Amino acid sequence: GRQRVRDQRLALTAALAAALAIEATALPDVVGEHLGIPVPVDPAAVVSCLGDAVWGGPHDLPVLRARCPHEALVEGLREHTATADELLHGVRRLVRERITHPMPELPARLSAAGVGPAPGVFDSWARFRLDQHRMRDLLMGVQLYKDPDLAVRELYQNALDACRYRSARTQYLDRTRPAAYSYTGAIAFAQGVEDGRPYLECRDNGIGMGESELRGVFSNAGGRFPGQAEFRHERAAWEELDPPIRLYPNSRFGIGVFSYFMLADEIRVTTCRMGLDGVPGPVFEVGIHGPAHLFRIVRVAERGAEPGTTVRLYLNSDRPWSCVKVLRRLLAVAEFDTTAEDGEETATWRPGELQGRSAVAGERFGFHASGEIARWHGAVEGCRVFWCEEGGALLVDGLVVHPAQRRGVCAGPGVTVRGVVVDLSGPCAPERLSVDRTELVDDVSDLVEELLTAAAAELAASEDIPLSYAWICHVATGNPIIADLVTEACIGARRTVSLGDRSVDIARSGCLPADFNLLRTVGINEKKLTYRQMAEIPGPVPNSIFLWRLLAHRSTPMLDELTDFCPELSGFEELRPALPSDQLILATGFHDGGRLRWRSENTYVSTVVGDVVATLGWAACEAEKRIAELCMKFARGPGAAGGGHQRRISLPYGVKSFDSVWFFDRYLRKTLVPPGPIPYRHIFELASNLDLRVSEVVERLREFGFDVRLHVPDKLTNLERSLFEPFGWWNFRTDQAMPYGYLILASDRLHAPVSELENLVRAYGLDISGSVLPRDLTSDRALGLLERDDLEDINLEPEAPLPLQALIDLARRNHTSIAQVIDWLRELGIQVPDLGDTIRAALARVPTTTR
């Protein structure tokens, strides 16, 4: 006949019976972890051991007896028995509280005292274990989190997970039940004082916690709700819907609760769990007086008004502190309505909106994005992109992080992301973060670059969003790769951008931050230019690069004047648009935060490649390709692809190797071969470095076969000592006359008449290029031509071509023509090569689209 099945009793009895049966597949992980090692677990022996195992002892305290062939099986059976004992305890409690019908008599406890090694197999074993007290101190201390304020972030993350969980459950109910269900998540932080005790409270209307969650997840280090059976079963039901419901937990480690004790010495929790049917369950209160203390779970109501959790931390310090400031520093984008309140100070985050903030000086970790904000609305699910005027950040679930792997768009000489805020959440959220969640361990550079490429295309195409040349350069100071993406998008869209009061055709010019300084050289001064970190590069820019930028910006009238010397400049249109990262090839100092300087072509190409790889994370072949595109001819040296070794110094017969210092010019990086000529500077350098008299150096060089006409007395006057400072003599050589311009400079530096210096130099046996100033050129004006404070690295060498930048700047500052400046310099003894030839040589190396 029909029988009544008491399903609750049957389920409990069956669960306990399954645990006592000890199936091999139900054994703990420790058994499986010992497969495939030098002394492995034998699966057949495990099955045989379980078949022989029995429960003995009295009814109220059954004891498992088993002789195990491997120590892992001993540990596994003991862990399994402990788990079964917990299950037994739970069944007995549930029977007492909820089951009204009689149950079979159950044991009081379960024991594994009879589990041990089989005779003669092994004698003893050990296993790594964790010291609970030390681990607890670590998990709640600054050794792990470094910053106590991060406990506030942990409060937010737990509330975020609770709201996400309730949102997913509500969606499921709304799609599967006749009634309508809706939910608007909210998280609120409040700071105040109760009975003289300062506190911080976090309140959410999320899923809440029941007794099982308080015991199994909240209080268990490493426990996470995605690992709970209820959640796994519920998620399986969500997956069956079309489209399925997805929940992406924010929790990574399940240890965040311990961080609360960095701020608090007491915690109070009030919580109400939302049932599977959407109905609020009982209300529980928990008081926790320390991480090592037991805490009592008290049911204060059989049913709550609304699900949710309130966590109150009683702060353990009286230091001035504000949860509003902390949240503003850490939280940039909230997923649900979020508020923070500390007295009169308040903050509000609207869902999906960027909360702008300026960083505080000296801040080590925090969010910074301010000024004009423009959101890209074409991002895929789980990603948000906001362009910003100042700052920039990488976020995970709306919270600021720093990437541990600096590659691609996540690499740069400054902050890793500049000019844009990228938020990765949901399906795009990375799996691996550091334990304190300040660093992103996964490499997301490819994903971020893909997002920013698409976002930059829309930014460039939209005329509603103003773009400036200065802003792109500002982005380049922190991340040249992102600046490249924006520039390339503007080139593709043929976008014009503002440069002060001018408009720039990016499709023609591209963007090179140094243009600010170069354009000032030709007399274009923009008062609105503010981003100068990458623009202020002292020293002469290579002629080909300077000419490239003049042509790119069509800088006139100076360009028109240069065209008079080289008609080929007219109509030159095959220019390659510049990219901000080009400047890392052309100048040094970005990779190590040092002083920026234009690179000399004496620089080894391996050095350039190494700097670029270190700064941008490029492959070496990418760096060499860019060098070729810019037509830079860096020196081939050790370590360079296709380069040889440095040429060994060939010394005259009978000269010892330790005398090589006499033959190698460190400044020009070349060997000096007798009879010369040699730079006079080299003579004075030897005297200074070897602590010898100038006359001794001259005599020794003559012994080595060098032709040196300099006749210097053994004893020098103070004036003569100052005159013979090594780097005051430029690089004119022993076969050349001293430029008259040098005497003008020396006269100003040494406060001596030019005539007195002229007599000294002639007495040393040297010729001078002239004896009078050019017509219409005063001494002060001559000094203005020769003193290059703004381009201090220029050495006005007799044979070296004067950099075009210096030549144009001299003409502009003296309100005269380039031709007049050239005439004056030549009359001062500076041998300026034919300017037309200089321009044509530079034009042949201007970066173009066809090279």
C-alpha cells in the first residue's frame, strides 16, 4: 500500500550514511595530491583499504579502524572523519530544532582513532601546517595589506558581492515566477561616535547572511560564497535560462574580513538573508571582540523587513581619519548607488559614473582623474572607458589597481595609464590580483589596448569632444603608447586639434611633444602651452628632425628663408606624421627619469634599443624598425644587431698599452694618429687628468710623433691657467687658426681685454682667424651670437655644421636674416658650411611615408 515518506528525515539520514560509507571519490584532496610522485598512492591499495575498513566501538562513539598503505590515506581518512563528525553535529542540531517526528538514535561523535599505518609500510610522517595564531596576525596586519585604509575597500567589496548576488537572484525570480521582482542595490558608509567610541558602519541591501553563511563563509578564512553548495546549485539553474544569468564574484581570497581588525578592535554585524523565494529570513546579530575570540550568533527576529547586512567597526585609533577621503582615493566607479558620510563631509557615487578626483601631493596609492571627462559608450560588457583631462587610472570592479606587468599600454616612464580611466569588471575582470588587491597580476595590456584603440577612434571622429595638441603631449608624459593610439586615430580621422590659438592638421604633422620647444625657436610662442615635461629638451636637435618638424607645421617665414638656400624644400609633401613615442628614440632620459637630452648619433644603437625596450616594453626588432623609420643613423657598437666590436687602438711601435690614454679622444670617441692634427682640448684634458704641466704634455705628444706648434712656458700665470681650461677651446685643432670668436668669449669669462689674450695666444705660436669685430657687430651682440645658454650643448666647431635650430634662433633673436648671421659667424672664425648643402643633407634624412 501507500507509504508516507518523511523527506527531511530521509535526506538527513542518507547524507550521514553516505559520509560513513567512505567512497574513494569522496576522500579529501590530500589523497589525489599524492598521485604521480616518487612515492605515490596506489589507487588499487586505496580501494582495498577502504573495503577492509570498519566502524567499531560503542554506538554513541563509533571509531573508524583502517590499516593504510600510504600516509596520505591516513591523513585523508582522518580529515574525512572530521568532516563527517561536523555533518553529524549539524544533523543533530537540525533534528533538535526542526524535525518533529522521531529519528533513529544517532551517535554523539565520530572518531578516527583507529586509523593508522599498515604494519611494516612506514613508521611516521609529517605535513606542513599553518600556525593559526601567526596566520591570523598576518591576515589582519599591515604586513599583508601595508595600508590600514584598505580595510574600507574590503568592506566595500563584500557589500558589492552581496548586492551582485541579490541582483542575480532577483533576476532569476523575475524571469521564472509569475510575480514581478525588482531590485535597486545600495551601499552606504557612515562614520560617527557612539558612547564616546568612534565607529565606521557599512550598510548594504544585498543578499545578506544566514547562520550557515556566518559559520561557513564569514568566519572561515579562505571561504568564499562561490564555493558553497547553495550557490553552485543556484548558478546551475541560472545557466539553464536563455540568455543565462551571470554572476561574477568580486571575492578572490576569502580573507578580507580579517583586515577589519587593522581599523577595529570590535565588530558588530546585523544581517538578514534573502531566501531562494525572495522572502527575507531571520535577522541575526553577531558581536566580535577580537579575531581570536569566539562570537555568538543571536537570532533577534524570525523575519526581517528587508535583506541586507550592516557591519559596524569600532575604531581602535583616535587619529584624524575619514572614510569619505579613503573611498574617494580608492573607488572611482561604483556599480550600485554608493554614499559615504563623515559629519558634514559626504560623497556620492552614481552607478557607472566616474567620480573625478585630484591626487594629494605625496600620495603613494590612489585614484587620480580630473578636469573634463568624456565617456566612451561603445565598450563591451564589463568594460568602461573614460577619457580625462588630467591623471588616469586602471580599475578592477571600479577600484584602483596598479599593473604588476608593465607591457604595451600598461608600460611607460610615468604612471601606467594617463589621460584615460579603464575599468575592468564582470566578464572582463582579471582573475589574479595581489593579496592586498593593489596590484594586478594578470597581463591585461592586450585587452586594454584593444579597448583604447576602439575608444580613440570614436574620440577622434567626434567633433563634439575638443582635443588639444597639449593634451596629447600630456598623455605622452605618462604613457607614450596611449598617446600613440590617440594620435593614430586622429591621423586616420584627419582630425585637426588646437595648439594654443592655432589649429594643427594631425594627419600631416602627427604629434611630437618637442614641437613646443621647436616652434618657439621659429617665433611661434603659445601662451596656453602648459605640458612641458617632454618638450623641454636642451641641446641641438638633429637637423633632419628639426627640418621635419618645420615642414610638418609649415612654419613660416623662417621656412621660406631656408627655401631660398634650398629650393627643394618647396612642395615637399611626403612627410611621415610623428608619433609621441618617436621622442623616446630621439631623446634620452625617459627610461630612468633622468634629464632629457637629444641623442647624439655617436650613441650606440644598442643603447637606444635598450632604453626603448626598458621604457615601453617593445621587442628589440620593433625599436630598430622605428629607428629606421626616423632615418636615425646611430653608431653600431657592442650588442647591436649587425654591429662589430669597438675598434682597438693601434699604437705606434714601442708604445706601451698603458700609454693609450695619449692617443684616444674620449670626447670624439676616436683614436688620434700621429702626426695629427689633434684638438687643443685634448692637450689640456691630459694635463688636468694626469696632473702634468701643459708644457710636459706637449713635449710627450711630440715624442709620440704629434705635430704640436703650441709653445707654453713651464710656469703659468693665473690668467694662463684659466685660459687653458680644457673645454673652453671648443674642438679646433693644431692645424687651424684660433677663431677670433673664442677670444671674445674668453675675454668675457676671464675679465681680460681681448688684446691681452690675443698677444698671449700669438706668443704661444698660434695663429688667430682675425683681429677685429665684423662691421655692425658690437661686442655684446657678438657674445649673443656665441653664448648659447638655451642650447648649451652646441660646440661651435670650425668644421661642424651649425645646427639649423641654432642658426634660425640666432637670426630671430638678433632680428636679422639667416644669411647675415652666417656672414658674422664666418668673420668670427666659425667655419659655417654651405647652408644649401646642409639643408639638402638633412632633407635626405627627413622621415617620409616612402622611406
